[in-house]
Amino acid sequence: MLSNFRASQTFPVLISSCLLGVSCRYDGNGSGCPGIVNKASSINIIPFCPEQLGGLPTPRLPATIVGGDGMDVLSGKARVINSKGEDITGAFRKGAEEALKLARLFKAKIAVLKERSPSCGLSTPYCDIPEGSGIGVTAAIFNLSGIKTMEIHEGDDFPTKEFLALFEESYDSVPVFGS
Ligand code: SF4
């Protein structure tokens, strides 16, 4: 059933651009997820890269959240620092706000996010909390704004059961399955 999924063109889904194979990662590469790439033409995708939207270059230096996680960045308690020690909190916050702007513009209710990222990850190790991993900055702003979020890994098949459940819950609609 999952293999012949065909999502309705009507319902927008935000997807981290690197998962589509776009070379927007800090190291200049993508993190293409073949499961998503192969379905891209049948999903109403809103691609976004918050670090680029925040004005950071590609490639760029890797960054870590210091003093908390993404929620703490949004509340002003934590900062985002790159490997040269530069404070790039403003770019991360701006990128999150711009991504949220896109979500609202297109009335997207779901975001499929790249794992581990200090921007997109729901559980990133690049932060500073006792649990060892926390939420990224853009994932945090989505969660605070009522956009349903899920992470995906490069090797995952798509759609996952989690995605299908979120889709139905978010759009009060059952995804269309093609033949
Ligand atoms: Fe951009 Fe998010 Fe992918 Fe990082 S994880 S490259 S911020 S889309």
C-alpha cells in the first residue's frame, strides 16, 4: 500500500531542501532521501532551507546551539555559535521565521525535516542540554506554531506510516493512493 502512494496535489508539505538532494548543507552537499525524491512529483512540496533563508552562505561553517536547544534560542536563552566561535544566532532565528512565513503563505500543516540538524532536527546532538539532544531552531518554531513535524532519515522509504497519519490528521483527508 505504501509503495504506490500518490499524495493529493492539494495539500502542501514543507520538506527540508537537502532531503530533496539540493546541495544546501553546511558542507555544500545534499542529503537526498531517494524515497522522497522518487515521490517528489506527486506531492505538493514546499522546499525550504532555513540556514540559507537566514542569509548564511553555502558552504558554511558547522554550528552548535550553546546554552540550550532551539526552544531556548527562540526564547533568547541560548545562542548559535559556529566553529570559528562566531555568533550566528540572528541568521538561525531569521531562517526559522522565514520558513514559518512560507508555511503560512502556503497554509502548510506538516513539515518533514532532516534529522540531527541544529535548524531542522527534532532531536539534534548539536545543542547543549542535559539530555544530550534537543530540538533545532526551525523545528522549534514550527512546533510552537502548530505545524506538525516529523524527522526522516536519508535511507527511509516514503511515505512512512507517521507521515500518512500526520497527513490524515492535518488535512482531514485520506491521502490518495495511485495504482
Ligand atoms: Fe538546510 Fe535544514 Fe537541510 Fe540544514 S537540515 S541543509 S538547514 S534544509
